[in-house]
Amino acid sequence: MAAGSPYFDDMRSKPEVIDPPANEDMMDVSERVNDPAQNALKPNLTVSSSFRELLECPVCLNSMYPPIHQCSNGHTICSNCKPRVHNRCPTCRHELGNIRCLALEKVASSLELPCKYQSFGCIGIYPYYSKLKHECQCSFRPYNCPYAGSECTVIGDVPYLVAHLKDDHKVDMHNGSTFNHRYVKSNPHEVENATWMLTVFSCFGQYFCLHFEAFQLGMAPVYIAFLRFMGDDNEAKNYSYSLEVGGNGRKMIWQGVPRSIRDSHRKARDSFDGLIIQRNMALFFSGGDRKELKLRVTGRIWKEQ
């Protein structure tokens, strides 16, 4: 396969399988041989390092899972990439046909590997064919940055992301379980881009993200406020929150459960799981000549008993 082939470069940019551990540089065989304690604990790990390259698809560079295909010369390819290369071996260009590499599949079934999130604290060792499923649900898998104002690609655990939000995104940090948020917009009739605010609250030994933003829904802007929990969904269910907005003798109240930041910001917003304020109502709450939006959102967070 030509190293600079734009066709195969494009194939590598569109993987369909979870990547193998990027930082899972496993010990060299010689190191394991000199460490009998390690060999006694997990002898299969020594073998897995030798076969790791064999289990890597030459096109997408992801780990291969059954069915693993091969050409008549023994070159392998994953089932996702086989139709993409028009049934031609990417290594020797021979026709692939429908030959299964049963030997490699059997070898893979005997391997045990550490979770790809080992560096984040997971100490589990899993059979090759169970590892992918575990990694999709691993409680140590990193979170995506919850900042909604940019396509931030930073990932990490909660303490790392809290520091990242404070230092890199200059997000306001508050201690306490109550809040009083003021939102002002000079021209509420135009929402070309999402206008948003994000505040991080620390309470009950946890962190919460309060989002307040405007986005276009049909022909008119809609304002939404919602809370996200910096942790997993099973922990988020231990908390509740309320939001209140009003003016001119009227008010709206919302009560709900914070969404985990495992759900993307867009998914949480587009599900309307929060305090929704239509533009006309928002302007009514603002008072005055209805030419400037002035909203005050108050709320609190509490832990369920």
C-alpha cells in the first residue's frame, strides 16, 4: 500500500470502531520475562503485545473483530473496510473474496488486555472480545469539555475539566447551592449565533454547570436555562434543581434532575429539558419598552434524601 495514497488516507480519517488504547504501550516481552510476578498474574499479556499489530486493520488502523477477512496471500482487513476497498486487498491488490482468517480470530479470543482508560484509573483486564464493550461503559472513561461556546476537544476527568474551564475558558466559578443569574441582551430580536452563558457551581462535593442561552427555534428565538452534572448519570439522579424567572407580577418555575455531561450540550439543549422561555414572554418579564431583554434567573440545587 502506497504510504501517501490519498484514498487510504481518507479511509483512516473515518474509523467506525472505537480506537485501540492510544497510550497502552504494553511492556516489551523481555521486560515481562524478567518480572516473574507479572508473568504469574497475567501470562496472556505477554502474548498480546506480539499480536497487537496483527490485529490492526491496515486501512482504518482500528482493532479488528470477527469477521476478520483475508486475501489469498494472508493479508487481513476488517469487515468495515472490506467493502470500501472494492474487494481488493489494500496490501497486494489481489481480490479479497470471502476468506475468513479464523486462526487470527481464535488467537484474539485468547488474549487479555488492559482497558484503554488505564491512565484514568481503570485497572481491569479484559478478554479481547469483551474489552470493546467494557470501554463503552467504563466509569473511568474521560468526559468531554462541557463548554458550549466552541468546539472544544479537550477531554479529562472532572477535576481536570474544572481547572480547564476556569483557566482556559474563563468560566465563572461559584460555591454554594443557590444562584441568581442576570441575563441582558440589547437586541433580543436577532439570534444569529447561540448566545450563551456558563457558570460552574460547587456544592455537596460535586460540580454543576448552569447553562443559559438563546437559540433559533423556527422563526423566533427561544431562551433556555438548564443544569448539567459533572459526573455520570447514575450520580446525577441523586440531585434535583429548580429554576425561576419572572417579572411584572408573573413567574415561571422549572424543577428537574440535572443531566450528566455524558450527554452532549446539544443533546441536552435540543431535548428542551430545562426552563424554556418564549421570546414574547421573556420580553414581558423584562418590562420597559420590550426593546431590551433583562431576565433574572434564580434557582437552587439540592440532594435527594
